[in-house]
Amino acid sequence: AQTVTQSQPEMSVQEAETVTLSCTYDTSESDYYLFWYKQPPSRQMILVIRQEAYKQQNATENRFSVNFQKAAKSFSLKISDSQLGDAAMYFCAYRGLQGAQKLVFGQGTRLTINP
Amino acid sequence: DGGITQSPKYLFRKEGQNVTLSCEQNLNHDAMYWYRQDPGQGLRLIYYSQIVNDFQKGDIAEGYSVSREKKESFPLTVTSAQKNPTAFYLCASTPGGGQGTNEQFFGPGTRLTVL
């Protein structure tokens, strides 16, 4: 079974600085998807960024980018120019291509932005 | 606007009672999912349905039941057999069948508290 591990329960960063959240996963599949979701205090889950494993190029969405290392099974999220609105729980998630498109989530990282 | 609605937002249950959480989507998605979130933890899959009139157990299905009589609706019943039901419950959907962006879209959640 696939597993996702986020080793940083909490992180903090100064406003306007850059922070990187870590995620590792375990799978025997060769093709899959990886996601980062954001859960602000409202508790609404919001997709931040996605990465297809077959793509070598790292995904980027404005201030958010990933460092996808397939061989190392690592998928970190970099947030540049951190803003107060970035404060939230961040979840890394894995989805295989076979079966029911189930998401496997990590335990989450709580990100605090210091003004 | 297309989206997923969950009701109620807050739900209180006495021990020994069954309660049903509503999830409705107007995104024309085939697949729907129920997740449970406990404090400081990631999301765990309870049940999922890839098509009307069919559903499968997830990782923590004991004490829960679902139905999928309509494409738009996937209600979750928390039965008295669920020993620790106090949690935040999230419903999600995705186009299914390898369609679209493979992203799961989430509802706003229901907070269930057992008194």
C-alpha cells in the first residue's frame, strides 16, 4: 500500500520569505499523481499544485513550486514571497492511476506566517 | 455555480443514535468520496463510489454506511457502531474514468460531535 509522510508537523516563516515543506512517499507504481492541498482555518480543502509523475519538469503555480525527485520519492513544496494568507495546514497527497483514484494523504504541516 | 455542498455544517449526536451527513454535487462527477479528519491528522478514506449504485469500503469503513442512488448524492450514515465518531467529515468528488485533471474537489465539511 502507498504511504505519504510529512516529517514537519509545524513550520514558520517570516512574511515575504521563502519556505519549503517536505513530503516523501512510498509506492511501487511507475505512474501516479502528486498533489499539495491547503486547508486554511475555514477547513475548506484547496488544491495548490499537482504533479504528474511522468513529467520531468517541476510544476509551478505563481508563488508555489515543487521539487519532484522521482527516484528519491520526494515531493517538496516551495512557497516564495510568503503572505499572511498562506497560513494554513498543508497536505501532500498521492494518487495512483489504477483503481478508484483514491487519495492517500500525509499527516499535514501547519504553516505559520510571521508578520 | 458548480460545486459540492455538505450539510449540516455542525451536527451533534447523542450516543447510540445514527446520523446522516449529506453530500451533494452538481459537477456531473462520477466518483465521490468520504473522508474523516481528526485533529492534527491527515484525511482517511471511509467509503467511495465510482458509479451510481456501487460503492466500496475505504480504510476505516467500520461503523459507517453509504448509499449512491443518484449521481449527485452520496450520503454518509454514522451508526451507533462507530465508537469514536467525533471528527470533521469531508466529501469529495472527481470526474472519474481518467477524465479531467484528476483533481478531487472538496466540500466545506461537517463537524460531528457526540454528546
